Amino acid sequence: MTRKKQLTWAIQVAMAGGLLGLGTASPIYAADSDTIEQTVERIEVTGSRIKRTDLEGVAPVTVISAAEIEASGFTSVEELLQASVFNSGRTIEGNESSWTQGANTINMRGMGANRTLVLVNGKRVPQYPTATGGSSNFVDTSTFPTSAIERIEILSGGASAIYGSDAIGGVVNIILKSTFERTQLDLRHENPQLGGRDKSRATLTHGMNSRLGQTMFVLEYRDDEMLRRGQRDFTQVGGPDGTDTFSSTSAYLRDYSRVFHNQGQSGSATTYIMANEQQCQELFGSYGIWNDDESRYKCRYDSDRDASLHTGKREWNLVMNHQGELNSDWSYNIMLQGSDRETTRGNGQKSISPTIYMDRDNPGVYSYDASDFERSREFRVYRRLDDYGQRRDYTGLQKSLNSSIGLQGRIGDYDLELSWAYGKSTFERIGRNQMRADRLLEVISFDPADSANPDKWYPLDKMTPAQVEHLYAETLTDAGSGMNQLSAVLTGDLFELPAGTVQFAWSAEWAREWYFDHKDEHTLNDNLLGQGGTQGRGDRKRYATAGELALPLLDQPGGWGQLEASLALRYDRYDDQSDVGGALTPQAGLVYRPTENTLFRLNGGKSFRAPDLHRLYAGPSRSFTSTNQHIDPNHPADVTDQFESITAGNVDLEEEKGKFFNLGVVAQLTDDLSMSLDYWRISLTGAVYRESVQRVLENPAYDMTGQASNCRELESLGYIMQQQQGNDYLDILCVRRGEINSSYEASQGIDFEVEYRMDLGDYGRLRWKADLSHTLKKEYQSFAEAERIDETKDDYLPAWKAGASVRYSLNDLNLNLSWHYLGSAEGWHTWTLRDEDNNAYTERVWSKLAPYTRVNLNGSYQFNRNLRLTLGINNLTNTMPPQYVEGHPSRNSQPYFRTNSGYNVVGRTFYGAVRYQF
């Protein structure tokens, strides 16, 4: 009997009794298998629609129970998933950017967070309203309270033949509790030893039986304090070697022709006017850093003190899960989940650095475009906007709703499930401390004589309150996403073969998903200095049907063993403006059991992902840039070509196409010892990649000159050339870049898991579990001619990830120790070195980041049937992220560690939790 088969029985018996707690898993596990088997019904496990009595099938599925979630010491689902060995790529950890502040992801197999499918009770949920990096859509994993979760099932590998799009790296299925017959209050508070990032939780869980069935309610309030870089020594300015300096952008001007300022460097026509020590103090207070040893930038600015390491979050979350029976053959379920979240993300104070031209014939009249004047003078201002008198914290307001209604019953000899799922999410973001570009031209003056003029702002002076009110602006985001899905699943037995019964599952789906991402008028019109933005709106419909078969080929217990084949085929049809059309995804596998305690599995197939909605429908984002890459051979080589750069979505995208393969073995070595070993490989072709300006200009097929008369008519990737008056050559008018299906990704590795349980009799019970994942290779290639990068050797992606836990229980006492490991990370960077003659040269240098280990320890005691107390320490050894080796170009660059890699920056954290049952 395999370990996971036993675990399946344990889960079902625990669910039936409502006893899935810390003290119940071991005795259920140890129960006699013949006794348990009589009560077992078939259940649906992630990765298959066919209901089985065995959790272990053709695809590797890991189950994290509610007891394990509690024992881990982690506060939330997102922390647990990010610590998982399957989460082996870059992730969003709540502070990725103001685009997605407060959101979290899981990135299975390193194939991308947008390529991991996240389900709740087996059903899809809406994606986060805004796209990470302004391009990729994903599902936020932080919206469900842990108290509402019965277990989490993680399928590692492709499953598009079962679930359709997104299931490339794997599937995470969050299963909510369905039976709970008490009222329970959970209180928890965390306090880091180094300060900042306090966390508080209050959760009320209530379950009851009535004539309508079993109903569970969960109401949770969470308050996570923001953590800023200035609250940790290793992220304060300086770096490991103390060589990093504060930002030079504080307050200074460039008067390129010495119009109003005479001082300047010898031989230079440009005058640099720097804030003096008194001005530095008056303008910036403690954020202004004066250094007399600097040759020019003596007034510097502490721009990183306020930036977030973790976003602050306050959230209310409500979950209702109801199960009821209509008659002896039919039952129904209703799930509702809603959340109301406010997030606060800290940013370094806003800086502006516009180039401004003055009419030479009418001093005091300014423009951002030199062509507005027949003759002009050029200036540039560099300025931090501390005059606003507040930190530049961005506020996000997110509301979400997830709901589903399901009907399950029998039609003849078959099981039928009908379900409807609906969800939506909205996100509003307020970005503070912006400056309106149009109004700056009205008040700015580069003439120091205007310093005393209340109607003018000389940038080395502090703004007056009236000027602050006139110039101040905020950038606003109004975004939303949603989905509507109907599905039907028919399962049952088809016919008998000599080796057993052939089982089948057939499913049909209809779905519609949509999103919108709107920005305020000033952001879209580039009227906020240093602030860009894009918006978009789009939707699509999807029709799908799928079939699955489980074929017993051999059944000779004690002889040749048991052999079962599985086949699955799915067809998805997309109704949108993309070039996806239809996608057919097959999958096949074999499960061989030579003995009752040993299982071999082989599984492979194809997968796909439809393009992100924002990659399809993103509106144009415009900026001005320059290049020395010249298309016309007559263009002077030393003349920079300035042009308008446009970035927008591409409705001509096709689906990303993947393949996956898995080979594994699972064995119950003794009654108390089990293990599993799996080799996996995933590849993806035609992955979406954002085409660069350089690549667009290098391809003559993108030349739209004559086909589009101006930049507004350029509706697809390409560029337009023009010949300006007085020139005998062509230069670039504008370039539109965007997304294309060109890149390749692949990942392969080995997973190993071992579990040992020991009954110590009067001295309690002990459980030890360890799992690890070794990524043998993670490759990425942006387009066919590009260099192929192995991220485990070239880009500091840890190849090893492991975890281990020890759980000890004696009567009312439970002790838990968990260990989380990230292996060393290797990569290269271009270093500037010096030869024996002290001449500088550049060279690729490979280096390593040290391994990273984190230990969590907690213990709980059940005082009586009502009261339990838990005390714990997370990151027991106070381990901080590894730093680059000495000499690395990024070693002393903020924030002095690789972000989004799973490193903990909070440090040693003490926590206490109380549970009271009424």
C-alpha cells in the first residue's frame, strides 16, 4: 500500500469526521487498511476528472493538509506556496511593483507565474486586475484565509488536457473545508526581532448543521505592517563594502549656455548649479546628505530609506462554503468568498529631471520641445519633490468576489456534476507626489533673480504652499477583471476488461473572461513628469470539451502486478481577436504496480497557454527616445536619431505550445517509511516575448513607411522613416514594438520525497518528512538567433530547493521544526577588470551566491477541549539573503540582494497564537 494511498484514506475519514487537525493524522494513518477501505468512496484528485480510490496516479500530486499548514509556522497561503520546493522560479512576493502591490504568485518549475494554474475547489478564479510588469496576467494566491482551507493539492507538470490553458508548470488546487461543526476564534500576532513588519490575524470560523446541510463561515481580519528598506541594516545605503553612495539626484541645474549662471568647469560651456549645504538642509532635512569630499554632487539624497521591502496590507476576508442534499441521489454546494483589501507600498521620493527649452528671443517662456522656438536655450533641472511634505506611499484598494454553485448527482450508472463559477476583482491605485508637466512650465524659472518672485519657482528654492497646490498631482489606476464559467462533468464506468473496469470522464465548458485597466488622463498624456502608463480593455470567450479514460491492462496481484493506462484529449476554442483559434492537447500515461507497495508511473503530453489579455489588448504607451542605430546608410554616424517609441498589445499573438514528460517511482518501504522519486521535463515554444526597438529596426519587414502616414496609424509592430527639411537622409519618425511568439523555455529536474513515522508508545509520536527538487537545467531563449541562457548557471537561479520537517506529539503537546533550503545560485555578470598595465577591460565573470537556510520552530499545547496556545519562532537563525561576491558590479547596488528569489528579509520573528473553541 503506497503512502499517498494511505493519505487518501486518511483525508476522507478525517473529512467525514470533521477531525482534520494536528493530532488526528497519525492514528488515522496507522489504522488497519482493510477497515478503512470499506468506508472509502471515490474522490476526484487534481490532475484527473476520474474519481478514484487512490491519490497516487499517473501524475505526481502533493497534498498539504490543514495540519501541515499550521505546523509550518507560516501565516498565509502565499508564504506556504512560495516555500514549496515546486516554486522554483522568480515570484511576486507582495512588493514586486506598484502595478501589483500586495499580490503574490507561485512560479512552478520556473516557467512563469502566469503559467501556473491556480484553482479553488477545482474551479478557476479571476486573474489579478493589473498585469505584472505591465504585461503578464496571473492569479493572486493571497486571497484565501488558511482557516478556511482543508488541504492544498499541487500537481507538478502539465495538465492542459484536463484543465486547458495555463497548466504548463503545474496546478495548485486550494480545497476549502466542507465540514466544521463548532465555533472557533483564532488570534495571532507576529513581532520581528529587528522591528517592522508586525502581523496580526483574527479569524472567526463557524460551522453548523441544519436542515439545509452543512455550512461553514470564515471571517478574517489581517493587518500586515509595511517594512521599509531603512528598517534593515543590510538594505540601508552603503552596501556590504560601504562603497555605495546616496543618490546624486537631489537639487541641481544645468545651464547649458550659461544664460543665467556664469560659473562652470574650465573648457565647458555648461554650468552646473548645485545646492549648497544650507539649501540641502532646508530642502530635504534628514534625507539630505552633505559630503564635502565630493567634487560636484555634495548634496545627495537618501532615496531608498522609504522604499518597501514588504507592502503593508489590511484586509477583511469572508468565506462561506455550504454543502446540502436534495435527495438520496443529488447534492449541491455553494461557495462565496469576498475580500476588501487596502495595501500601502513605500517608494523613494519622486524625482524629476526634465530638459526644458527657453525662447531665446523671449526669456522666461519655456517648452519641452526646442522646435517650438526659432532660437532656444537649453536647461535641465534635477529635483526631489520633498516640498510636498509627505512620503511617496502608493495606496491600493482591492475588492474581490469569488462564487460557485455546483450540483452533483446520479444519472443512471453515471455521476454528473454541473457547476457555475463567477468571480470579479477590482483594483484602484493612487500614486502620490507627482508633478504636472504643463503647470511646471507656467511657474519655473532658471533665473536666480526670480528667487524672490512668489509667482515663479527657482528650483533651488523650496516651493511655496501655493506652488505645491498648483503643481501637485496623483496618478490613478482603475482596473478590474472577471470570469464567468459553466461546466459539466460526466464520470463513471464504461465496460469491463479482463483486468478490470474501464472508467471515463467527459467534460464540457463555456467561459468568458474580461479585464480593463484604465489610467487617468494626465498619466496617459505623459503630463506627469517621469510617469508612464498604459491602459487596455478586452475579453474573450472559450468553448471546450475533453475526454479521459482509465484503462486497466493488467491485474495480477502477487504475479506480474497491475498496469493501468490513462488517456486524455481536450479541445479548446477561443473566440477573441487573437490567432489562437482552436487548441488540441493530448496526454497519455502508464501506472505500473509490480507489488502492493511499489508504483512506477510514466506521463507525457502537450500543453498550451492562450496569450495574456493585456498582451493582446494593451493600449499604446508613448515615450521619446534616441538611438545611434541608423537605417539609412546616408545618415551621419555621429548624429543621434531621436524618435517616438510606442509600446502596445498585439492581437496577432498565437498560443504558447508546450510539452511535458514525467517518469517516477513511489514506494512504501516499510509500514512507517515511504518515498517517491520523479524526473520531469517541460518545454515551451512560441512563448511570448516583447520585441525590442533594436530588433524591430533590424528587420526590413517591419518597415511601414508609406503604409502608415503617421505614428497614430501605426497599428502593428513596425517603424516609419521620414526626411526632415534640410536633410538629405532619412531618419526614424517612430517605432512601435510589442509582443511576439518567439521565445523558447525549458525546464527539467528531479524531485525526491521521503517520509518516516514512528510510534513511540507512551512517549508520543514522531513524523519526519523531507522533500527536495533539483533543477538540472532551466533554459530561456528570447528569439531564434538569441543566446540560449541556462538560468541555473547564467542568471543566479538556485538549482536546489529542499525542505524538511519534524513533528512530535505527546498527548496535548505538539512540537514542530521545519527547515527550508535554497541552494547556491550561479550566474555571470560583465565585470570591469584591469590588466597588468592597469588598462580597463570588460569580461564575463561567473560567481555564486551562497546557499540560504531558514528554520521555523513552534509548539502548541491543548489546555482543555476549548483552549490551545501556540508559540513559535520563524527564521530561528535570523538568516538574511546572501550577497554577491566581492568585486561583483551589483554587490554594492541597492537593494544589495536578489529580489523575488525567496529570500527572507524580515529576520527572526516571534509569534503567539491562541485558539478558543466555543
